[in-house]
Amino acid sequence: MLDLFSEEAPWAEPLAEGAVILRRRAREQAASLLAQVEAVAQSNPFHHRITPGGHRMSVAMTNCGDLGWSSDARGYQYTGEDSATGRRWPPMPQMFRLLAQACAQEAGFNYFQPDACLINRYEPGAKLSLHQDKDEKDLRQPIVSVSLGLPAVFQFGGFERGDAVQRVLLEHGDVVVWGGPSRLRFHGILPIKAGIHPLTGAFRYNLTFRRAR
Ligand code: MD3
Ligand code: FE
């Protein structure tokens, strides 16, 4: 029988070699994760970065951990301090690290030690154009991504910008682990549709855990 009130357990959905979606894996922790995101943002507010080409990004970002990713006129890079404030990034909350390590392990990556957590905040209309993540030193390390709040259409393609893309809906609590050959796939987020999520209101958040050095 269809039970509209059951909380379904998380399940794994393989996407491509080295990439797996752990559907709803972070749902039970979502409220605590969001509280930690807000604590990080208290000390290091979300900020629309300027790309090296001079464009203001529609996604607002902050970071926690030893290293943080940002872009400015000099380019994209991981740094120990926020170039906007000159201050170190807030520490990575223990529950972030534990969740990222557990999910990496579930996907077959046993020694994942994230030192950077990039937090993206999307408002309606915000998007992330197709790109590769290759600023990290050791590309054998996976990236773990956690989605919270409003849903997003995620695009993932091949190893060249012009390759065909697949579209996948990422919803509240979904975790994706990207490693192996999928680590260098082009990917992006289509413009977010307006909506109200009971936990995050008008926003989508995405946390990406990385081993940057
Ligand atoms: C595939 N973030 O921050 S998460 C990013 O939803 C980023 O905010 C998106 O792409 C977001 O760089 C997508 C899924 C994701 C993250 C990293 C990947 C997919 C990936 C690295 C390699 C391949
Ligand atoms: Fe990315």
C-alpha cells in the first residue's frame, strides 16, 4: 500500500563509474547541518564572488575548514584565509567531517580526509555553469556533495565541455560522491526554480567536501 507518511530509508543510485547518489542520506541530520551552516555564515557571511572574467556569481558562497575555495581577479584558488576579510575560515564542524567520511566510505573511498568544505547558497534563478573541479592537488580523492532545501536540476556531462549531458534532480538530503573516472566530469546546476522549503525557505544549499591539498 502507498504510505504517504513513511520515512523511506536512504538508497544508493549509481550514476556513472565512480559516481553514486545516496538518496536522502542526510535527511535526518538536515536541521543540524543547516544550523551549522548558519553558524559558519555568522562568522563568515555568504558572498557573491567575482569571477576572474569580472562577472558576479549568482551563487553565494562561504567555506569552512583549513582551506576554502574562492575566486577573485587573481583567479580560482584554495587559501587558508578569506581574501575578502583576511581571516581564517571557520573550523569544519565535526558532524560535517563525520558525515562526509561516512558517505565516502559507503561509496568505496576509505581514507577520505576533507580539509575544505565549500558551501553554496542558491536563490531562485541562481545557477552554476558547466565546469570541472580540478583545483585540488590529488584528483584521486573524491568530492562529497550534500544538497539541502529547494531541489535543483543537476547536469553532468563527459570530459569535454561539449559532451552530451544527463540531467538528474537533486533533492533535500541527497548526497553524491564523485570519484574515480567521474571526478573530472563537467557538471553544473540549472537555474533554481522559486519555491519555499520548510527548512531552508527560499534557498538551496549545497555543501561540497574536498581534499584540497
Ligand atoms: C561532479 N556544486 O561547488 S554538487 C561545486 O550543487 C559544484 O552546488 C554543485 O559543482 C552544487 O563545484 C554541484 C555535485 C558535484 C560536486 C562536485 C563534483 C558534482 C561533481 C566534482 C566532479 C564531478
Ligand atoms: Fe563543481
